[in-house]
Amino acid sequence: MTMARKRLVIAIDGPSASGKSTIAKLLSKKLGYTYLDTGAIYRALAWKALQRKMELNSEKEMSRLARQSSFKFHQQGGDYMIMIDGEDVSDKIRHPQVSEAASKISSFLGVRQTLVKIQQEIGAKGGVVAEGRDVCTKVFPEADFKFYLDASLAERAHRRYLELKEHGIIVSEEKVKEDIQRRDRSDSQRTHSPLIRCEESIYIDTTDLTIEEVLNFTLEKIKFREGDFLSLTTTKN
Ligand code: DC
């Protein structure tokens, strides 16, 4: 008889451009788990509100919009797609204007209650690597592993600048830095589920580390506690 292995919940929080998405994607691929980008859900909702030219400062309107929207996720290999009401918005949600709007509407409790529920349903059976701002504290407080990724502001601004450039979005590095700083402030100072580094999270400063180094560090931590779990479940690459 073969025993079913426990499918873990791995939670990663951290500020913008700290490397969460890159590491969460790679970890999920290694483990054959679902990758859950919680920020993409806030972004998709913000994109819809912007499209409809809605009042972003109205908690009532934004909370209603969240309740009335449907979200779908599709993952194949390294590609990850998010749809809202059947429309693929995976690329559209990366624009700086959407980042700003997502940060704003994510401060509303009504919005968070609806979106957190969706995220918890996705992770209910385990086998998920989730990343965001409140994944360790609110979405999956019982997660098997919690990591907090960080990096210096200059490094994060540089990474985000390169990422935007790759997507054909030209903004100066200085402007990217200002945007990140403003968003950091609002994401960590809001009343509901602010970004905090919780005590039990393993802290990783990725400023001077390569992606491979961060990935190996996280895998080692999981391996250390889960024994032979990884050698039996990881896929190659
Ligand atoms: O991770 P990101 O930059 O794609 O997230 C976009 C915004 O969504 C971020 O500024 C704050 C919000 N967010 C949140 O409030 N809670 C999460 N778990 C993830 C993102």
C-alpha cells in the first residue's frame, strides 16, 4: 500500500519586487504544486474597476465589485494565467497604474474578505505555494512553511524597472522607486491585514543573492524538516 504524502502549504510574504513571485513559481514547479499569486487577484479586480472608470475610493463599490467578479487561474509548465469574468488579464495587470489601483482597493475590508476566501479555497487541499502580503498572517496562518522575502529599496526598484522594460513599459528607475516606496507605505500601514513580517516566518534578504541561491535556501529549509519528502516528490529542473 502506498501512503499519500502530505501536500504542504507554503506561504511567502514580502514587499513589492522582493523576489516572491520568482521564488514561489520555481518552488511550485519543483514540488508540482499550485502557484497562487494573491496579488494578481487584487490586480485583476483593480484592472476591472479602472476599465469601468469606477470610483476607487468607494469601499462599498469596490467590495460589491469583488463579490460580483469571477476569477479563474490556469497553470501550465512555467506559464500562469489569470482571468476575470472570462477575460485573460495576465499581462494587462502588470501596468504601474494597475499596481497603484490594486494597492488602493486592497485596503478595503470588504474587498479582502471576498478575495481571501477565494485564495483559501484554492489552498484548502494543500499542495500550494502562495505569495502576497498577508498569506502568512491571514490567508494561511496554519501554513507548513512561512517565508518573508525582502531586499533593499534600490535593488527592488532596479528589478521592477527591468521587468517593466521587458514588458515594453518604459518608466524611469527613479519613478519606479518612488512608486514602490509609496506602495510599501500604504501596504504596510493600512488597517486591515497590513504587510508584516510575522515572527515564525523565515526571513530572507535577497539583495545580494541569486535566484538559485534563494531557491536552494528555501528548499533546504523544507527538506530539513520534511526529511526525505523532497527527494521523493520533486520534479527535475
Ligand atoms: O504582489 P503585487 O505587487 O502583485 O500586489 C499588488 C497589490 O495588491 C499590493 O500593492 C497590495 C495588494 N495585495 C494585498 O493587499 N494582499 C496580498 N496578499 C497581495 C497583494
